Amino acid sequence: MDDGLRMVQARACGAWALPGDPTCAGIARRIFRQVAGDLALDTELTDDGVTMVSELAANTLHAKQRELTPSSPELWLYLRGRGQRAELVCKVFDALPGWVRDNVPGLVVPRAPAEAMSGRGLEVVRELSGGRWGHHLSRSRMPGSGVRGKAVWFTVPACAVGAVAGAALSTQGPVTAGEAMTELEMDLGTRGLGSKMVRADDVGADMAVLSIASGLTIWCRSAAAWLRAPGATVQRWSYGDLVEVAEQAVEAHESLAPVAEPFPLADASC
């Protein structure tokens, strides 16, 4: 737990394996509350986050899904943005790839009683997050795994820690394009994309380029990182958001990969 918290504070991504049994939601709640408390997040926002992470964790335990994959779900937490735009991102990953035709379960099911600990579905996540939630294809963060699946996420404001985390990053985080790209390369490599990447550096120009399969390209230069994906607008981040760069790159790769690497999506009825 302490290692994961330190990673979040350093603007890396804390990742925890969750049990694939009914204790999953309770453990996710405990981890989120501890991290939020150590980051001094607002009490009401923390309580909302605890409720939301409980719902996401509970949604990984459908019987049919457990039959499809023996791998454990995962909880990811990281900071993105700075100052008044800083937020804590919470994602729950599982090896069920996704929901077809944007038919997301939980949005059309009547809500359970307010005192229920689970079963209220994703509708409550949408409401409590103020619409700051979503889902996408992704890959496991467990070392050496690279298991493919989906991540469902929400964010809560973290303005109080935005400036502090930003200041820490300025003294401890990557300075050169090469350092930033090495951080990205390591993150993507642990998620099974190592053999799909080709890197080129121009030290004199403080620039590094990483080409990834499926037509993806990441540039790092002058304290900024860009991601270009086929059919999408080029996106730009500061070096303080390298976790988000990697997340977006994995999402784009997995969205494009089925063209070359068939990967059946599970039906929403699961």
C-alpha cells in the first residue's frame, strides 16, 4: 500500500491487484479512502469516491465474467493536471475486454436502495462523478502481464494537492526529452507493448520519438509530450502527465489493434 501511495504522490500510477471474490469491493474502498486521506482530499469528495470505486469493483464480479478470465481485477490511482485543474483518476481494470455497441450495463437498471453496499450499477458513478467517468480498452499494469481487457474510470478534483505534486515533480521528475521518453517506454513495455515500439532520440534538439504499432507516435520535446493516433486529433501534455500519455497510448493501441489482432468483445449481457 505504501509503495502505491508514494507512486501516486510522485505522479506515477499506483496499481493494486484486487481479489476476484466478494471482498473485492471492500478492499478497493479501503485503498481509495487511505490514498484520498493521505492526499488530504475533501471529505465529501472522498466519500463519493469510495462509493464509486465500490461500484466499479463490484462490477468485475459477474459470474459469467469470472468464468471467462481467471485473472484478478486491478485498481489504478494517479494524479493528472495541475493547480485548480488537478484531479485524482481512479480506474478499475479487468480482463473482460469491454461492452459492445456502447451498451454499458448499469445505466438502465433501477438503482438499489441508498443503504445498499453494491448493485446500484454504473448510474451512480455517472451521477456522483458529475459525468467525469468512462470506459476504454486497456492492458494490465501488473508486471510482466500485458493482459488485455477494459478499464472503467472516474475522477475527483484534487486541487489541494495539485500545486504540491507539481512542485515535487519539477524537482524529481523528468527534465529532458530522453528521460521522459524512457519513463513512457518503461510503462508501455511492462504492459506488453515492448516488441511493438521503435525509438529514436536527437539529444542535441532535446527530442525523442517513439513509434508504436497501429500507427501511433509519441514525441517528447521541450517539456511536452504529444500523441498522434490515426483518425484522432494530436494531443499534448506536460511531463507532469506522463501516466496519462501512456494511458491514452494504450487505449488507442487497443482500440486499433483488433483490426490486426482479433480480440472478441464480450456481450453486455455478462
